[in-house]
Amino acid sequence: MSFPNKRLRRLRRTPALRRLVAETRLSVDDLVAPLFIREGIETPVPIPSLSGVKQHTRESLINEVKELNSIGIPGIILFGIPEQKDSHGSQAWDPNGIVQLALQDCREAIGEDMVLIADLCVDEYTDHGHCGIIGEDGTVNNDQTIEIYGKIAQAQARAGADIVAPSGMMDGQVRAIRNALDEENFEETSILSYSAKYASGLYGPFRDAVDVTIADGGDRKTYQQDWRNGREALAEIRADIEEGADMIMIKPAIPYLDVLSKARQITDLPIAAYHVSGEYAMIKAAANQNLIDERIVALEHLTAIKRAGADFILTYLAREIAEVL
Ligand code: PBG
């Protein structure tokens, strides 16, 4: 007698059984909402490329943070859009730079109830749109850039950031930032490093959101990762951990679940994944044409990211999904 064993099917029979044996659970605790704060606007500005997402004023940002807190979202990551851009991105570390002001506002409004993460990069602040300083040879100069990252980290910590998140993929950035923070006694400020960040085509909507165009049709392929490489991501992650990262990040998420899963095997530190603007925009666009059920695909994406090994997810879906959960 050779009956097939139907054990696996039996456990899928009812929603309650499926709930009981689910291996992965997506919770509101897993979600970090990316928020945009823009200097010099009177009312929030909708971002056409990211439906449902806005550039906030200082006032509307505070309200948004309070609302996210009330639905249980544990953290936000802030991106700034300054009025003035220059070659060095000096608004990124100016004490009156828009992100520094917004961090202070949020801290005052919400106390310690929300984790405040500051994206740490200069691309939103430079007139050429690169994530670093352009050296004499016309290319991004790694070492000059990480010195500036240290100054930005200090300014963000001073303004109240719990976590600084360097996203520029410069070598040695984590060590430079850790040293700069410790020098000013910000030993409690954590570093979430965008360790494995790919030169992805999925950042398009974000660049519209932050008003960034890379000069002369340039790209970030000399500092962000080549999407053909997986092992290289592990080398990047190991380097960041060795330099003192408290948490690491993989970005984007869905095309790099293999990297996430391998990262999970080499570190016990918290791992974040960034479900980026293009991943969000693709869901919205397909749903708009009734090609997919938005809510189901959103849950499927975010759950898959957790299943692959992420501890938390930066996502523009945070608010909608928190409401569903
Ligand atoms: C760089 C930065 C980018 C994103 C987050 N931080 C853009 C880039 O590298 O060009 C993209 C996020 C997204 O697409 O949602 N400061």
C-alpha cells in the first residue's frame, strides 16, 4: 500500500490552521515609515511618482509622526529636501538644516515613543546629486566624503536622532561615523548601515521625491553595488560589522532576497531591508490598472522580506499595512 502522505495539505485546510502553523508573522512592529521633509513650503506637496506619499512641512510632519505612533509604527526614517544645494551638501550638517530642525520637532512632539532614524547622505544636498564630494579628478572622493559624513552624524545626533543611517556606500563610512559620534560623546547613537545597496533602477520615484538629478546623466555605479554580485554583498556586510555597524541593511528588497537570506546566515545583528520607491510604485501602478490586488501583493512582498530574514522593513506601505494588520 502506498498512500501519499497528505500531512502538508491537512495543515492548510482552514484559515485558523494556517494561522497556527504560519512560519512568518508580519507585524506593525516590523515597519519603519520613510518620510520626506522639505524646506520652504507652506503646505504639504504630494509626490506624483509615489502616490499617497508627501513632502511634509515641519507642522505636517509632526502630525504624521503622531498618527504613525498612534497606529503602532515604531520608527520613521527622515529624508530632507533643502532649499539651497551646494557642491559639498552643507545643509546636511548645518544645525539649522531642515532634517536637524525636523528631528528636534519630532523629539519634542513624541518623546522616546518613536525611533527616529536619519538618512545620512549628501545627494539631496549637493548641486551635482552625487552621494559624495567630487574631487579634483571629477570623481566622487571617498575619503573627503566620509569626513563630511562624520560631521553630518554629529549634527543629526545633536538634533536627537536615535539612529543614523549612512546610505552613500563609501568605504570606511561606518568607522568614520562611529569615531565622529564617539568624539562628541554620542556613544548611544546607533548606526544602521545601508551595507549592501545596489545601483538599482528602482530608485527612480525617490529621486523625484527628493528633487535629485545626477549631473551630466551620471549614475552611482562606482559606489553602489553591481546587481550581478551576491558574494560581494557579504563582503560589504562583514566590513561594516567590523567597522562598528549596529545594524545592517539590504536595499532594494524583493530582487535581493537571496542576499538577505545569506546575510541572515552570517550575522546575528538586526537586519533591515528597504522596500524602495520603485517596488512601491510598481505595486501602485499595477493595482491602478486592476492587474493585481494591491493589498494582497503588498502583504506578500513584505512577508517574503521577513521570511528571507529581515528583522524590520523600511517601506512606503507602512501606514496602509499597519492599518490592515
Ligand atoms: C541616497 C538614497 C537613495 C534612496 C535612499 N537613500 C537614492 C539613491 O541611492 O539614489 C532610495 C530610496 C528609495 O528608492 O525608496 N541618499
